[in-house]
Amino acid sequence: MNHSTSLRFLPRATFVGSGILLLECLLLLTTGCTVGPRCDRPQVPAPPAFRGADNAAVSSPNQGSLGDEGWAKVFNEPELQNLIRTALVNNYDVRIAAQHVIEAQAQFRITRAQEFPTLSVGGTGIGADLGSSALGSVGSGFPSGAFAAGSFNLSAVWNPDFWGLYRRQTEAERAQLLSQVWAQRAVRMTLVQQVATGYFQLRAYKEQLQIARETLNEREESVALTHKLVYGGSNPLSDLRQAQENEYTASAQIPQLQEEIQQQENALRLLLGENPGSVAANDANALAPVPQNLPVGLPSRLLERRPDILEAEAQLREANANIGVARAQFFPQLSISGSGGVGGSDFSQIFNPDSQLTYGIGTLTQAIFEGGKLRGQLRLSKATEEEMVLNYRKTIVTAFQQVSNALIAVNKQRAAREQQQKLVAAATDAARLARMRFRAGATSYLEVLTTDSNLFSAQLNLVDAREEEALSLVQLYQALGGGWQ
């Protein structure tokens, strides 16, 4: 139940005299307080340096950060740059995020409009020509001939925001708009990471397919040689079957890799906002080693660079403003409306000063009993703010963890790739020696089969290691907040 009072001011002269005084008082009221707590950024201690591999402290206080670089400087492959450029224009998630910003801008304008008075203008007019024959059927109480009447009025309604209800709602919508802006930039950052990841994975699949085809050619030659030796009586039939087994192992790998390639191309085309199709990924240097000693900056700067942290802060400010909205509804709400106009029984007399009419109404409403609704709204807004504080802190701690994980990955993936290169070199030489011994009749084909299988696996694993090292750079760049500029 609401309790309200209404004040009416008549006639016009009385309203004009007292209305000026009332307007001055209301202008003073509008400079009143804004209820609700002030929003302060929660203090989250940042470590002095990032944790790298083997507990090494990693920071670059005197340099910029990799996250400050544009994506075109980090990813130098022209094919990848073209893909990222196309995706940032056509990707559906980016375009949807842009629409969210436009929607938030419109909602902000709608909410902010509550702080201002509303004005409306209107008018009415009527005219008729009643002849004597028409009067006969109606009666003798109406005058004969033509007559006209009309009016014109201007009205205004204003809800003074003494307690800051509308200002707090506008503040909440402004924070929501800012949150959508940062969310859009986070989508752009994630898109750069997704395209780069998909490109490196596609390039790895293609390199593995090339290795599988080269291996298949070598094994087909080995089967042909073994066939001659077996049917010439020099080797047992088991050598031929083992050679064929080795051949089919490589040939079975080819359609699996082709499947991975075509599905990965489709995934990239989706990121580009295009229908399924092929994607160019032929740069032989795409999986090059990651540069050493990459600058990472100071951990404290990460709070100003990562869009997801800034988005979480904007969400916290929105929740804080909603506490003020809930508190303001405990206080009386004032509404003032006024209207002025002219009218007359003849169009020529409508704007006659004697036909003016002016009035104003003031309404004061105070909630008395609402079944605990207002207290429930206040409790909900406070709980939401506490949740957003925890979410803000968690986002920051997660960001530190992601940078640390990426630094560890860069270091360890480089070491793994170096060891895998040594393994491939050893396996290549072992396979060469085994074939020489087999041709000289010093060993069975089983040794050739074993060493050749080991080499094939080592070559495929080396491509995986190079891919993982390239992806560690993508991971580090995203963790440092790069890619949305």
C-alpha cells in the first residue's frame, strides 16, 4: 500500500506566482544526496614477478609487454595475418558482441531519459453545420447554423531525483555499457587466439600428412625389394608380410590426417564467418621456434590490460550502483506535472488571452508496506555486489595463473622440442643402419621394421612438439591481454 498526497494549483495567476517559488525549491531538492555506497576497486595484491618454469621469477619492468604488441607483430605469417584480418571483420561472435554494445548504448539512453522532464503538446478541434432540417429531428435545444470549438495545450511531467534513484540507475546502465565494451574486446582477443591456434594445428596436420606420404613411398619401395628377395629364395615369406604391415601402417595414417585437415579447415572457415571449404596453410616456417626472453611486463600492469578483468570491474560497479537504486526506493518519490493551454468555442478566439487555462499537480508517494519487497531487493543487490567482488578477485588470480602457465609452457615446450629433434636424428640414423644390415644379409627384416616404425612415430611427435611450442606463444600472448587492440 502506498500513501500519496496531491497538490493542485488554480487558477493561472496563483500558479505562476507560487510556481516560481516551487520551482526554486525543487531545483534545490535536485541537488540533494545520492544514497548508496561508494564503489572502490577491491585491492588484490599482485606478485612482484610472474612465476616461470622451475619457480623462476619472470618480469620486464624496463620493457613493454608482449601483450602491448599488435597481433600482426606477434604472428608474422602472411597466411595467418590474412585469416585473422578476415575473422575480425566477418566473425559472427565479434559482430554479435558489437550488437550487444549497441543495445547497451540504447538502454543507457532510455534509462538516462528518466532524469529529465517530459514535454508533450496536443490540441483538439471540432466543427459542425447544423441545418434547420437536422434540428427538427434532434430537438429545439440546439442553435442552428455552423459552429466550431478547439483547444491547444502544452504539458510537462517531472520526477525530481532527490534521492538519486534515476542517477543510480543511469550509473548502473553506464557500467553495463562499459562491461559490454570490454566483453566485445575480450571476444576479439579470444578470436585472435582461436584463429592462430587453428592455423598452427592445421599446419601441423599438413606436415604430418607430408611425412606419412613420404614414409609410405619408402615403405612401398621396401615391399617391392622384399618381394624380390622372398621369391628369389633369399628371405623368408615372413619378411614380406612384415614389410606389408609396415606399409599399411603408413597408408592407414593418411586418411585419418586428411580427415583432421578437412575438419580443421571447416572450423577455421566458421571463425571467418564463411561456409566450409579449404584454407591456405602452406607456410613451411609457420611452426618455427618461439623467440627466447619474450617481454612480459610487470604483473600489476596486467590489471589494466586484460579486458576480462576490466569487464569484471565494470560488473562490480554496476552491482554497487544497484545497491543505491534499492536504497532510494525506501524514500518518498515526488512527481510534478503541469499543463497550460488555450481554447474557445470559435477558432478565431482560441488564442485569446482570456481563454487560457493553467494548472499544476504535485504528488508525493511514500511506500508504507510492500511485504518485504524493498528489503529483499536491497539484500539481493548487496549479495550480488559481494558476488561480483569475489568474481573480480578470481578473474585477477586466474589471469596471473594463466600467464604463469604460459611461461612454463614456453620454456618446457622448447626443451621438449629440442629433445624430440635429437630423438628424430637418432631414429633416422638407426633406420639407415638397419636397412644397410638387412641388404647385406646381416639381420632380419624385423630390425628394419622396428627402427622404421620408431622413426615414423618420432617424426610425427616432432611435429606435435613444434605445434605445442607455437601454441605456447599464442597462450602467452592471450594471457598477457594481447590481441584486442
